[in-house]
Amino acid sequence: MSDTRAVVEELARGGLAELHTHLGASVDPAVMWTLAHEQGIALPVKDYWEFVELVTVDPRGVEGLPELDEIYKWTELIQSSPLAVERSVHGAIGGAYRTQNITTLELRFNPMKRNRGGERDLDHIIMAAVRGLDRAGLEYPRVRAGLILMMDRTFTRGQNEVIIEKAIRYRERGVVGIDIAGPRPNGGRYPYRDLAPLVEEARAAGLGITIHVGEEGGMDGIAEIGEVVEHLRPDRIGHGILAARDEETMRLVRDAAVVLEICPTSNLLTRALADEEALRETVSAFVDRNIPFTIATDGPEMMRTHLRDELQLLLDVGALAPEALREVNARGHQAAFVRRTV
């Protein structure tokens, strides 16, 4: 075993932290395959291995986030029932612990994308996720796990208000934070500041705030990071890698003590980062300027990676030294929203 692999294994033995993983991207395709058949969902493929190709990202990558969204549409459809959500949450937590020894885990999902346009009751979907969380807690007591409910950039204000209302309602049952993601309208800037009242309501209820921003959009994406930091005051930012291109934006993030959730392989697969050299430069920029960040997969099954692989990648490309990697993992445990509810 190489010295760097020994470092990763040492960290894993002590317990890893993963704060940015989507439920739709975190469940074994074999489980998803069975769930699809149990629910009688008509799939465009008949063979299991073709299904794996359908719900995972090709190792050569995708052309961008819109193509990734097309994969999510299938996993979200398959998870659109209380039974499927419960088993997905339970399976994702158990799998993370058994394969990676992840002892701090936060799963995020949009419940409104799993109720078939209102056909399913939203409370039943969320309660199913809570049951999956509870079952996993009984089986894996060493794991601290929580749920993050997601708003969507394509939703109306009314729809996003309902998601915040539900997050607050279930904050004592395992929902620990809120987020927003989804396609940016017409590929342009999203008015994040308009979310301020909803975000403040969630914050006042004790929920953690993480916002997807700074993964795409060039200069607009950089400007959005500044808008989010100023108007939404999040605890964490999902991705935020575009900040590395602008000194003032990095200063804003550092001064606000916002923790970035960096997902290396995901960003490489979606072309958000051009190559491993771009990854090294991005991470090194954050290290050099004392910007806090954690490392995650975005979804291990869909991205065909695992958290240990992500940590190893950063060592291999020279983005992080072993001691810095230890600090990053420790920060993941410290920055978790789930700690506020245990």
C-alpha cells in the first residue's frame, strides 16, 4: 500500500464525513432496478446492464448539467413513492457506512420531485424518508445522518415555500437543513436574493443553510456566489468552485466563514472542471487563501465513485497534502448540520 493510500485508510478507520450527496444519486442501481419493477415503472431498457448505463454517468462524462438532469429524472421517478423513498434512504446510509465507513452523512433530496406532480402526498414522502433514516439509525448507531430538503430553481415561489414549511415541520424528525438546486432559468442568472425571506425562516427554525451555486455559469456564476453570500448568508455552499477564479469572491467566502462542499469527480464529469490540473489549481487556491471546504461525491452510485476515491484523487494530483486531507475530513464532521439535532 502506498503512503497516500495509507493516509486515506487511516482516515476511513476513524470515520469519514460526507455532506453533499443527492438521494437520487446515492442508491445502488440494483436496488433501483428492483424498486422500478416493484412499482411497475415502464423503463426504456429491458436489460439490467443497460439500466446501469441509464442511471449512472458515463466515465467519459456528460456535456454539462442539463445532461445530468436527464439522468436524475429517472432516479427521481423510481423514487417517487413512500416505499421507494424509505428504502432508498435506508440503503444509502447503510451502504455509505458499510463500504466507506462514513459516520457523518447528510442526504439531500427534493420531495416535490418524488410525489409525481402532486399525485402522492408530500407528507407521506417525507415521512417515508424519516422512516428510512430511523431504520438506518437502529442498524448503524455509529452513523450521524440527516436529511436536507431541496427547493428548486425552476419552481414557483409558492412551491419553494411549501418545501421550507415541510422542512421546518420535520426538523425534529431528522430534517437538518435546506438547499436549492435545479436548472438555472434559461441558463442565465438566478435571483437568489429573492429567497432571503424563506432562508431566514428556515434559519430561525434552527435549520442549516446550504445553497447550490458557483458550479456553472462563468462570470454570472461567480457573481451569483457573491449574491448568495451577501443576501442568504449560508452556512455552506454546494460546489462554489468558480470562486477560485476571482480574488474578491474568495475573500467574501472566507470572511463569511462559508464552507464549500467540493465534489471533484462530479465536477470533472460535468466539465465544470476541465481536467485534473484545473482541479488541483482550484483546490490549491482555496487552501492558499484559507477558505474552508469539505469533500464529497455528489452521489457515489451515479458518479461511479466513492468518498475514499475522492480523497485519494486529491492526494494523487497534488491538490492536498496528507495533513490538509485530515483537516478537510475533520471539518466535514464539524460543519455537519446533523450535529445541531443530536
